[in-house]
Amino acid sequence: MSQLFKAIVIDDEPAARSLMRRLLQEHSDIVEVISEASNGKEAIEKIESLNPDLIFLDIQMPDLTGFEVIGQLSKKPNIIFTTAYEQYAIKAFETFSIDYLLKPIKEERLLQSIEKLKEFGRLNQSININGLQEIIRQFQAPKKAAALPIRTGDRINLIRYENIAYLEAQDKYVCVFTIDGQKYLTDQSLTILAEKLPPAFCRIHRSYIINKDKIREMHRHFSGRYLFIMDDKPGTRLTSGRTYQDVFRSEFGL
């Protein structure tokens, strides 16, 4: 009889957690999802209290990176990283013999991780986090470009960062809104785009990233949230999400 691994799914994107749960339903005889976490702080609390056998850990989260989460754990369960890094950067994970899943996660790739668990019963017992983090940092794309490239058919629009008011996730796309009210569509996720944006941009909601330099006003809203009125042509009003409160409060010194 195969070992049953009790697991926690850790990702700041609800859609990613939902997809992982759905994919893992096919392997319920091996993996039982006992909880979820949407940020690093919550992940640490749940891992310490629930003592899971396995965690699916996103690397890039709004408060702590996956590496920082691991560094604060008193006990380290089996870890399967989930990442949106480009394929060439994944060589770092292979070098350190750590299991990983590249987003968007494919069912057949998840099956390989499950089979490895079944065969060996234990993954990555000793992880050189500092070494892995340094290699990943070297592979990260520099954020020195002055514009965000958005492909439209055969044409690539270069949207200068200072002209972007905010970005909004809508269904399978992300809309990039400029200060003059123009709208551009991209099929890249907010998480991937966040890695390309300069420090002036801050995620205030699972669906919104705003340009801090293009905020006209901020107002306190219900339940500790904030209303942002953007300095764009339509005077767009955006409300922060509770999950990202600590992030933007730190960004704005609130």
C-alpha cells in the first residue's frame, strides 16, 4: 500500500491553487490536500501547525519568497516548487536535484513528481537554499527596460512604463491601461508581468497592479482596504484586496 502524503498548496494566485487541487484529485490515493496558503506568512503558520508531509511551494509571492519561507521553518517537509521562471532558469533546480513544476502546470509533469514520491518516499532532504537562490537571482531578467512589450498579432507595442496607470487581470488575459485611457491585451499572467515591472509598480489585489507614480488620491475603505483613484484620463477607482494589505501598506508606509 502506497504512503499517503498530506499536502499544503501555497500560491498567491487563487486560480493556481484551484488548478493544483483539481490536478491532485487524480492522485488522491497518494496526496491529500489538507490546506492552502496565499502568502508566505500564512504558509509558515500552517506548515508549523499542521506538519504536512509535502508542500507545493510558489517561489514568487507578495510578502516572502518560497526560499524565505523554507528558511523560517523548524521542520522541512517534502517540497515541490512551482515557478513561472523561464525554462533555461530551471537548470538551477536540476543542478540542486530539487523537484519543481513549471507554470502553467501540466498534468503529465505533475505525474512525474507523484511517481518520484511513490518510488523514493522522500524528496530533497538537504537543500542548499542560499546556493539555489543565488543561481536563480543570476537568471532573473533585469528590470532596466524602459517599456513593456505587448504583442498584438505580428506587431509589438512598446508601452513606456511611465505611461502605464495600472494592469488588470480579466479572464485569461491581462489588460494594460495607460494614463490616456488606452487598453492593451496580453496573455501573460500578472505574476509574470510583475517580474518585469520596475519598483514603481505595486500589486494591491489579485487582479490589480498599479503604478504608484500615477495615484491621484488614496482613501480608507471598508474592512481595512483602501480606495485608489488613479491619475489617468478616466480617473479610474481601484480597491485593494485584503490578501495584499501588508504589501501595499509597507510600500506606502501606512
